[in-house]
Amino acid sequence: MKQLLDYPILLALVLFAILWLGTRVARWCLARRTTSPDADGQKDFGVILAAVLTLLGLIIGFTFSMAISRYDQRKNLEEAEANAIGTEYVRADLLPSASAAVVRSLLREYTDVRIRYYDRHSRDELREIAARRAQLQQELWAAVVPVALAEPTAVHSLVAAGMNDVLNSQGYTQAAWLNRIPEEAWILLLLVALLSNVLLVFSARSLRRREPLLLILPLVVSVSALLLADIDSPRAGIITVSAQNLHILAESLR
């Protein structure tokens, strides 16, 4: 299911098909029912249906809150990463000229690599980007550590601390991109939606006249799942996290 969550449109179609299949099965069971519920039983059934639909709405709303909070976190960390790189680029003036030139050159390339991390989608490209990013991080740290150890002043310690922020910001970003809506929440959403759809079929007294209405709930749930998966997936779909702050930084560094 984890791979399916990276394809929001496919997820919505699969969810709609499951709910539609649940409708057909419920109709088949209802057609073979020999007795009809009395007025009191129908009223109690309506209360149960309302409660389940309310629970479905709460689950969808709660899941939306989870997805939006994670999306905002990814955007904020992209901004923080750009600020950390830009700050360290300025602090490079505190290093000796030779070391400062090396750090600036590495930071410019590092910024381009981080932009590619946001823009690329191929797994092979992402592996290459991760390898190059790790190499650049080692080179960046190696460029400031000898200076800080040779002259352990407050100024050089500030440069080393800034480089540490640059390296840590990438880790925070990666952790946020891996932080997705739990699969258990998706499964719960599917089960409650399926139960709601089945109860809705059993509550319909005249299926021939209300049959088109039975597709409304599967359609609404599927569209909601489409939007949820789109927001929750950092790379797939229409709503993605762009490296706009890193792009601006890259232009200023050049």
C-alpha cells in the first residue's frame, strides 16, 4: 500500500472501485432479505448510519490536518535550509582567503545539489544526488575543521557551528519528507468509508430511485483521498514542495 500512496490518482480509483464493489455486495444481500425492518428498527438504523458518517467525517478531517501539518513542515524546513546555507556563505568571510574560496565554491555546488533533490523524481537520480550530497558534506566539514582546530577562536567556532547547521538542516528535511500519514490511518479511513457505504445501501428503501445517490459517498471519499495523498506525497501529484527559497539563494550566490 505504501507504493500506492505515491500515486494519488490511482489510489482514488482503487478506493472508488472498492467502495462501489461494497455497494454491489450490499445490494445483493439486501435483495435476498425476506423481511423488512419496522419503523422503530429503521429509526435506530438511521441513528447508527448518522454516527458512522460522523465518524467518517472526523477521520477525514483529522487526516487532512495530519497531511497539511506535514506539508507546512516540509516548506518551513526548505526555507530553514536555504537560510542556513546563505548564512554560512556569508560567514565564510571569517575564514582565511584560501579556505573561504573553497567553502563558497562547495556551498554553491551543494545548493545546486539540494535543488535537484527537490526537483528530481527518478530513484536512480535520487541515489546519485544522495551520494554527491554526502560527498559534499564531508568536503564542507573538512574545509572548516582544520581552521577551527588550528585557531580555536570564537570567530572560527561560529563558522564551524554554521556549517553544522547546514548539515543538520538537510537531515531535518529528509526526516520530514519521510514523515508520511501512517498506513494504519489510511486503512481505518477505508474501513469506515466501506462500512458507511454499506449502511447507506441498507438504509435506502427504494434502491431503484436512489441508486445514483449511492455513488455520491464513494465519489466524495475518493476525491478526498486523492487530495490527501497529493498533499502527503512530497514528489507525486500536483501539490508538491518546491525549492523556491533555494532557487533564490542559488541565484544570489552566483
